[in-house]
Amino acid sequence: MTREEYVLKPFLDNEDLIGDRTGAGIENHRKGFADISVVNSGGEPVRGAQIRFAQRTHDFHYGANLFMLDEFESEEKNRIYRDMFAKHFNFATLPFYWDTLEPDEGHPRYAADSPKVYRRPAPDLCLKYCEENGITPKAHCLHYDHFSPSWLAKYTAEEQWHLLEQRFRQCAERYARRIPGWEVTNESYWERATTKMYFHPEFMERSFRMAERLFPQNELICNEGGEPFREPFHYNRNKYFMQIERAKLKGARIDTVGFQYHIWSTPENEAQIMSRQADPVNMFRVFDTFDDAFGCPVQMTEVTFPCHAVNSPAAEDLQAELLRRLYTIWFSIPRMEAVIYWNTVDGYAHGAVPGDFTKGENVLSGGLMRFDMTPKPALKMIRNLFEKEWHSEGTVGTDDNGRARFKGFYGKYDLEIVLPDQTVSRQTLHLEKRPMQRIDGQAQYILTV
């Protein structure tokens, strides 16, 4: 069996199920009706007006980590990366790893001109870039035990919790108003530990209680590896499910559940891994189980699919095709709010020096761009999904009551209203899933011309 055959087999074997679920899911959960009333300055309805609508943004978040912002070895590569990210994404994961944000006790690296740490650009630098380019940021991660600073080891467990609270408070005071979403815990049931806090019986619960107190208005997210997809899934007996359920029963406010989806494979074991991790039936089962129990938003927080080869057209085409199918499934899940690809450029991943494809995550060649900064087909595919396939535009006319209606993907729209006397009015509209005003169950927008 060829690589293309075993990678795509789970999807081809279930095309009818996937088509049915994704078609209905996208239509019912990613789109809505806008009910528009056009009135003149006197409040009278304007009939016969033509409304041309064109979607400008998506409310659904799609992006990647921003770990290589101004981190490349040349200004030309930095420029290409900055341009690429703003052109292709509306969402960014920012690095808040404690070990590299505060490598020296009491001296955090918040400021844009802080000393450089590879793949860990300073928060102020990242936020300035996001705000200049209309990109929504998310913080990763407040309490990630495996990336805690080495200087923490000299303290007792309770002293470590006290210092962690200071960290939470500093981050909240400086960034809570600028970063809406915060991953509170990450990969918390791995069998390794770097701090004494890890062995606290309520590690997750205590972390979220602390976050709720200091980030009362922010989205609080838990993040974990892709075990529900790559291991046999036992419904409400899945360990991630039980961890969240226990935390919630003990009063932890977990707003959003994050799932990772890294394909950690080699060419030799990939067929076996894909037969389970790419099973769409199991994937829907996971999302349905979590949704039925918790009813909260979910995110695909970290996504990687390897090419296993540098500059291989066949491998890159397969990467694009698999991701197209995966993104379509994820976009259709009712409470899915974000899909975040992980490393965008080959040769700059975790665990290796730049350009060394023999170590760390670089061996996967799992980026969306090549080492020379040229785009792979997958990068173009993602942009095509959100700017062409999942894109709404058209023209509707107002009736005798000055009303018109269109259905479109949730997001911001540019409107051009052509009145019967050919006067043109240009306005904007935000088609939201839960708008403030409604008429007969539809979003109400009153436009005065």
C-alpha cells in the first residue's frame, strides 16, 4: 500500500458519513441569516434597493503559533514570515512558557526589546504585531509543568504555588485586557514532572481556581495531547475526559477544551498510526462525547502532519489533501472555535537548531512552508478554504418593507447599497452567531441610507 493510500484510506472508506456530517455541520453551525432593514433618514423603508455583500473576515479562528516572529537568521526571512502570517491567518498562539519568559528569577522578558530566546519572542513584540494586523492572540501556557524555570526547584511545593500565583497576577495585570484566551494547563497527565506542584492531588483544579480569580473575564482553556484520537477511545472513561469531569465537579471553571493533533510518526510506523488517529468515525465520537457532557467550546490547539521529506512534491501534495479533509471535519464541529497549525516553517521546530533536519521535530518536515520560506500547497489550501470555499458574497434586493435577507458565514462584511435613484451607500455589517437584536429568530440589522 502506498503512503497516499494508507493516509487517505480512513477518509475514503467513510466518505458518505463525512460528507453528511460536514455538510450539515458547516451549513447549520458556521453560517446564519442576516435580516436587513434599509430605511431613509426619516426612518421610512426603502424598497428596491440592491445590497451587495462581500465577506471580509471570519469569526472562526484559524492560525498557527507565532514562535518565529523576528526569530530568523535574516531580515528577509523575518519580513516574509510577517507578511505570510498576516496574509493567511487571523489567530496566533503566543509563547508564555515560564522557563523562557522568566529564565532569571524576578526578571521576566515581557518587553519587546528583551534579550532574545530562540522560538520565544517577547509578549509585547507579539501583541504589537497581532494588533497591527487584526490577529486575535491566545496565551500558551500559564501552568505547563514541563517548561518551568530551573530556579524554581529550590522552593517547597507551597512556595512554588505562591510564586506561580505571582506569575498569574503579573500576566493578568499586564495582558488580560489584550489577550482574550489563556491556556491554563497543558499536557498535565504526562508521566514526568519538573516541579513539586505537579504532584498536588488537585493540580488542575487549583490551577484553574487561581486563573478564575485573576482572569475573571478571560476564556480559560485546558490543553492536552491527542490521546483521545490516537488511543482507543472509551467514551466517558477516557482519561482526558475524566480529568476534566473531575475538575469541573470540584469547582474548576474550564471554559474551553483543547485537543492537540500532532502526527508523531516515522515512515516506518505511520501506516499503523494513521489507521487509528485519522479515523473520522472515532473523531466524531470524541467530539460528540465531550460535547454531550460538557457543552463547551473546543479547539484544535496544535496540529502537525509530516511530510517526512524535504522538498518532496508528492509528500507536500498529500499533506495538503489530508489537511483539507481534516480542516473540513473540524470546521463542521458545532462548538469548534479554532484550528491552530503548529510550526509554519520547516527547519525551525522544537528540539533542534535551525536547519538541522536530523533532530527534534525538524525530522517531520511538518511545516506549511519550506526552509527557504516558499509556501507548500497546504498553506495555499488553508487560505483557499477560508477565503474562497468558505466565503460568502452576493446581491439581494429589499422588498416593499425595505427588508432583505442573506445567508452567509459568520464574520464581518462590506456592504454596498445601491438605492433606486442609483445613490450608493457603503457600510459594514458583522454577522454574528449570537447578535444583540433579533427578528423572528434572525439577526436584525437596520441600515440608514
